[in-house]
Amino acid sequence: MINRIGEDEEAVERPFDLAMTVRLLRFLRPHVRYAVLALASLVVVSLTTLVGPYVTKIVIDRDILRGDLGALWALGFFYLVVAVVRYLAGRFEQRSIAVLGQHVLYDMRTGLFRRIQSMSFTFFDRRPTGKIMTRILNDVSNLNQLLSSGLVRMLGDLFTLVGIVVVMLSLDTRLALLAFVVLPVLFLLSTKLRRQIVERWRRVRRKISNINANLDESIVGARVVTAFHREPENTRRFAALTDETLGSWMQAIRANAFFGPAVDLTGTFGTVLVFWYGADLVRTGQVSIGLVVAFVSYLGSFWGPVSNIGQFYSTLLVAMASAERVFEFLDLTPEIRDVEGAVPLPPLKGRVTFRHVSFAYVPGRWALRDVDLDVSPGQRVALVGPTGAGKSSFLALLSRFYDPTLGQVLMDGHDIRSVQLDTLRRQVAVVLQETYIFKGSIRDNIRYSHPEADPAQVEAAARAAGAAAFIERLPEGYDTEVRERGSRLSVGQRQLIAFARAILADPRVLILDEATANIDTETELLIQAGLRTLLAGRTSFVAAHRLSTIREADRILVIDQGRIQESGTHEELIARRGRYYDLLRAQFQLQEQVGWFRRDAVAPLGPDGS
């Protein structure tokens, strides 16, 4: 069903895994000083929490109950000092945690991005872009929340909690045990119910993501929607998604509205028990009024850490799921990488050899079968064949985007698997059918292949590719900013920039994969002129359907079902009346029917093969 948005089915929580947690903690090692500073600040904050009620007890029992009301001034001054210390320590703690979190976030995201950048094409073939982005953005954020604020604050809360328990037990064991009666209920609320709340809000975020995805599709595909009068159906679908989001939101709101009052009620019940029993103990002279007041103050500071530790447990389980997904990527080894002992590839002359090459993306489903080929330096080789014949697979092996399943690909006699990748790709350039233009200036896009190129070199490459004319007509010329994917440029203009980029790279082997498929005739004339410059003196492989591109090749390979079916020049293959001849006849018949060319365009296919 078109425009149907599915929910992410990946697990949001995993059971606690000690080995994975230890591995996560290693991310803190380079920044341990920030963690220590944050923890030390939290300890100071915790000590201010512990000392205040105890001092209050002493002042009440020793001074106030004896009529020394001046002690209230001393108590007030003491609390002011404690408040200032708490403020300074809390501020330092927040700053340390923020710095720690940003450093950990930087390390994790850059490490993960570096690993993803090193992965082979098979990695991207098997995974949707959205899931890869989720690893870098959402999952890393979950881990950062655990490692920075979550872990440090949990230790601070644990220190506070242990301190309060020790002080309360030392003050009066009976009152302490009575207060602890409500702990199981509070723990249940802080774990089970909070996890339900977290899951409900997570469901809301997924519903909102579905709305965003639907909205994006509807806006980007607005022309198709209008052309096929799908507005009512799109509106109905959007309303259904919005209704689902509203339902999920209300469920989350109800759970959230129950949680806070339930925690407060539970804590209040524990406090009431202390008041009730404490009053009786005061009446019988077993405890002082100051002790009961201190006890109640400690209870006010007790429930918060208990709730926070329960929240940390939920954060920990979410982080386990995120860690599993992040480590899955970090533990991957690129399939295409430098082998041990790889050597730099010396400057190429351009000889390319395929020795019994077979290749399959999926085991048993061959894209290429037993390809043998020897191309001399400087030769122009054109690849033709039906869609799915194996042309793009053939070209992908040349730049080592993939490795052959069987056989060898050699350049100047070097197996390209035995040479360093960077030295290979510096001498091999690729121009694809779908040219990617990055956000930035046209100048920066051209020198993407050669970042150190000066303006004169960039402009020379643009002139050689036939791109200078349209660039110089732009208001800001080469400094014109283009949007993502070059949306401000036509298809032909983007292709001319791609050719300029390839010329600037000055490769010894050039690969054009249907690089002229989506352009108009006028732009093609510009590109043909650029191609003559681009291909001169270089070994080139061109997958194309246009006769103007094919017939100038020194050698034409007809590929079908993963095999080279025919090989020769344009004239030789026409004279054979074989597969190449049939492909061109079908192409020209189609062109005649739609009126793209004059009828005499089929002259090369006449009986004499001229």
C-alpha cells in the first residue's frame, strides 16, 4: 500500500548486560577527570542535604526549646551558607556533566561515523538510510544520557540515599523502619510504572515520526498526488495518523498524570506514619521534637533519590538496546579494505585486465559470469546491454566498490585487492548517472575530487567539461551556493559539474556509468565536447545507450546475463548482425516512433553496415 508508514520494530529495551556495560564505561576513560569532578560536586551537594536536618535537630533540642530564640538567627545563617555551597557545587556539577556528555557524545558519534564511512557498499545495500541515521543520532544520544548525566547522577543519588538511611537508622531505628514500609510501593512506581510511561511517550514519538514521514512524502510527491487526484486519500491517511497520535498522546498523558501524584501520595503516607508514631514517642519522652523534625526533613530528601534510581534503571535498559545496535556497527569489519601487506599502486599507464571474473551480490545469483578481458592503455571501451545485464556490476569492480567472487581484476598487472585503496581510487574516477551535488558553492563541488586545487585549476576543468558557460552566467559565478543534491541546477548542469570534477581529478582510468542518460540533446552536445577532453589519453569504460557515445569507442562490449556476448568496434558489430545490431535496431525504431531523430538516422544500420 502506497504511503503506508510502518513503525520501527527494533527492540527499545534489553536485559542488563554486564559485559556490554563495562564496554560502554570505556568511553568515559579519556574524560574521567570530568566524571570525577562531577561526582565530587554531587557528593558536596549530597553532604549539604545530609547536614542540614541534623543541625536543625541540635538547634531545636539544645537552644530553641530552652527559650534561646537567638539561635534561630544562627540557624538561618547556617542554611544560607549551606544554600550557597549547594548552589556553587550544583553549578559546577552541571557544567562538569555537560562537558563530560559533550565529549562522550563527540567520541561516540565520530567513531561510529568513521566506521560507517569505512564500510563497503554491501553495508549500505543491506540497510535503510533511516536505520543508519538512527544509530548515529538516537542510539548514541541514549548511550550518552546513560554515561554522562545518568551514571554520575545515579552515583550521587545513591550516595545521598545511603547517607540518609545511615543517619535515619542512627537517629532512631524504629522510625526509620516505619518510614521504609512504603519503599516497595515507591520502587514499584519508579520502575514498572515509569517504564510504562517511557514506553508510551516513545510510542508517541514513533507516531509523530510517522506523521513527519507521511508529510514529507506528500510534500515531495505533491505533483504526483495532484496528477492522480490522491488528495482525498492523502487527507484521510493523514487524519488517521493524527488520530492515532492523539490516542497515544492521551494514554501517555494519563499515565504521566497518575505517576507524580502517586509518588507524592506514597511519600506523604510514609511521612504521616513518622508523624503519628513520632508524636507518640515524643509524648512518652522516648525521642525529642528536634529528632522528629529532622526525620521528616530527611524523608523529604529521601523519596527523590529513590525515584531517580528507578528512572536510571529504565534508562539503563533502553541503553542496553541502543548499545547492542551501536556495537553491532562498531564491530563490523569493512569487506573492502586494505589487506595485510597492501602496497601503494604506482602511477598507472592504464592497462586493465579481467581474469575469469565472476561476481554475485547474493550467493548463487551471479551478476557476472567468467568475464575475461584485456584493455590496452588509453582505450575507450563502451558497455551496452539490456537493463540488469551486469554493466554497472562490471564497472563497480573496477573502482573496487566490490571484490570479485571469483577471479581477478588487474591494473597494469597489479591485482587491485593487493594495493592500497586510497592509491587506487586516486587514479580511478567515476561519473554516475545520478550525480550528487553537495550543499555549498559550485567551486567547492568541482574541487571535491581535488580539495587543494586553486581557482584557476577549477575554472580550467569547468571549461574543459563545457560547464564554464552556464556557471559564468550565474549571478555569483563559481561561488554560487547550491542546495542539497543541487536542486537549483538542472540535470544537465549537475552532470557537467560532475565531468568537471572528474577532469580535475585527472584519473588514469575513467568510469562513466550511464552518465549521459538523463540529459537533453543540447546539453549532450556540450557533454560530448567535454567527453573528448575527459577521455583523451585515458583508459575509459562507458556504459551508455546513446549511439553518439557508443560509436566513438575503440571497443564495444555487449553484455547480457552477466557475460560478454560480443566485442568489437561499432562497424564490426554492425556487420555481424548479432546482439549489438538487434539492440541498436530496437533503439532506432523507438526513436523513430517518438520522432526524436530523422528517419535517415538509421543509415548506419543499412545493409552495407556503413
